[in-house]
Amino acid sequence: MAIALDAVAKSIEQTSTTNFTFSHTCTGSDLCLVVAVASSANPATSATYNGVSMTAVAAATTLNGLYIRHFYLVAPATGANTVSITFSSAAGVAYGLSASFTGVDQSSPIDATSTGSTGTSNTGMGDSVTTVANNAMVLGGIARGSGETLTLTTGTAHQQTNGGGTGAQAYILKATAGAQTIDWSATTSSIDWATQNFSLAEVVNDTDVTATTDALVISEQTADIAHDRVVTAGTDALSIAEQTASVALDVNITASTDALVIAEQTATVSLDINITASTDALVLTENAADVSTVSGIQATTDELVLTENTATISLDVNVTASTDSLVISANSASITLVSDVEETSGGGWLPKEELRKLQKIRSDLVKKEQEERNLALQDKREEKRELERIFNRINGIEEVSDELESIVEPFVKEVPDTATELQPQMPQIDFEALATQTKTADKLRQLADRLDQQRLDEDDAIALLLLV
């Protein structure tokens, strides 16, 4: 909620007084009342509003007995109430100026303060303060030792009161944190002046936001929105759409039905904790500025959709959809998924281009595995054919061996035990070659038996090939 001016008020000139009062009316929410006191001789020591003590922003800025000092009060009572200013010793001349603002941080309202400035020139009569946060409201007050009317040269608006001297108060909203000056000018020079600036901090929504029906909608904002508590929409949608300023959601965001939608942003959206859509979709679409989610994103049904974004989408932790798919498509800027991406059931979970790449890799792997299986099968077929050729040669040798045995066997039964005794009776037979042939046949039979029993080892195979 941007800081805005609520109301202003001022006193008439006060002389030789230790206390004076005037009325101020506050309305609105997240209020902060600011009172500037310009005086001579002595500075204001305290201030109250509706009897409640106000807090001094800083010590008074002073030059040659001229003083400017600010007081503030958060959550002042609404309605018309009395501002009371007190001095420890009588002021020579004194003026009080008050301004109330809505949208001010109620726990830490002061964004920054300055040490103040003093001088005697009639131009550049001002002070600078460096704001800490964006969208801070800068306020400035001045006391001058002349009743001459002042002209605001840097600032948005101001009020002043004149007499024997001058008191004035001005403000300007500082959208981007940094140095900001508020100053005045006058016609007459060589007159003492003292100024003091400070800034108020914008409120951050610090309570849970709940919509029991319909939608919680943050739409078409031109100033930053910050939520640091739970945001819940009981039905329908939680929507953040068409912002031109930053949206920061720092804790849990829950839509119990339908969609959590972040769409068409032109400024950064930062979601720092869990985002849950219990049904339908969590949708980030057509965003022109960065969307950053730093913790869990969960859609229990249907889709989590990131589509047509022209700025970076960063999902830094767990992304889960219990059914259907996570869709990331037509984005012209980076999509970053830095941790676990999980789908408990349903469709695909990757960007289409990445999915096609993985599908091609899988297809190539399947094709390669099939080729390897085909080569292995071909090798086995060759081995089988070789074994069949070996068996055929073994069978042929066995037939020759059997025929030789049938020729030799009748003679062996009737001849002496030694080949020398047998040789004279059968000079036509080469008994030494016959014995070798017979041993070869026996060896082949042994190898054949081992083949039949599937016990042929590498050495047997080598022997078989040598014999054949």
C-alpha cells in the first residue's frame, strides 16, 4: 500500500510561550502523524496528540538560536484531536505544522533520517536524506528568521505559516531508494535558516489475507505490493495480473480451488515460500518481467503452466503436480528449474523441446540395443553352422575308421601279439599307419561324446580342429 497524504494542519504564530495547541483530523488506515516545530530561542522538547506522547525523529537542527524539530506518532486516533507542543523554556516565536499519512509501516515507520542543514543564503535552503526502501515518503521542515514567504523548489507540496519568522513543511514520495532533497528559496538573502529531513517507510501487509469465496485479486497496480503472511483464497482464483510495479509474496499462498494465476506482469513478481493450488492450474503466463519462486510450488490436480513469458521464470525448489502435466511453452526468456521436478501421475513434465530431445536419445538407445542383439544372434548362428560342419567331418572319419577296423579285425584275432610277427603274414598292410588311424578315430569318438554331453572345452575344440 503506497504512502499517501491524509491531512494537514498548522498553528498560528506563537510568541513567548512554553506550550501551545492546535487541532488536526486523521482518517484512513496505517496512519502516521508528523509534526514539525519551527522556533526561535528554544527548541520544542515534547509533543502529544490526543494526549498520547509523540516520538522525536531526531535532535533539533539549529543555527544562531533558530530551531527545527520533528515528532511522529503511528496509529494516531482518527477524528479531530489536539496537537500539543511543549518547550522547556519559553520560545521567542514558534510555529507548529502537522501532516498525517496513510500506508505507513506501523512497526518501523522511520525509513531514514538526516543530520539537518543550516545556512544564510536565499536559495538552496534545503536538506537531503538517503532513503533505504523504495516508495518512502520524504518529509522536510524549515525554520527561517524572517516572515518572508518561501517558495518550494524541490518537493511535491508544502504548507507554511508566517509572522516574525517562518515555519514550513513539505513532502515528496521517493519511488526508488536513494538521496532526495527538499529545499526552498526566498527573495531576501543573509537570513538564518535551519532544515531537517527524514523519510517514512511504506507498510508491508503483515497479517493473513483470506478470501472465503470468489477471488483474491492483485491487479493493475502501479506501486509495489508486499505480503509477508499467508494469502488464502477459499474458492476460485488467487490472481496477480498486469502489475507495473513489484509484487512480493513472502509466505504461503493457497488457492483451494481453480487457479493461482500470475499473468501479464511488467514488473518483478517474487514468491518466496510455498504456492499451492489444490485443483486445476497454477499459471504463470505472458509475464514481461521476472517471476521468481524460491520454494515449493504444488498443483494437486491438472496443470502447472508457464507459457509465453518474455522474462526469466525461476523455480528454485520442488515443483509437484499430482496429476496431468507441467507445461512450459513459447517462452522467449530463460526458464530455470533448480531442484526436484516431480510428477506423481499423468502426463509429461518437461518443456516440449527438452522432451523431444530425450525421446530421440531414448529411440537411439533402443535402436543401438537392437543392433547389438542382432549382431549377437548372427554370431551364434555362425557358431552353430561351424559346429555342424565339424560334426559332419567327425561322422565321415568314424565311417572310415569303422571300415578299416572291419578289414583288420579278422587278421588281428589270428596273428601274434607283436607287429613283427604279423608283418611276414600280411606284408601289404602298414600296421604303424593303421594303429595311428585307429587312435585318431578313438580320439574323435571321445570328442564327439563330449560334444553330445555339452562338455567340450576350449582345449577340446582346438584338438578337434587339428584332428579334422
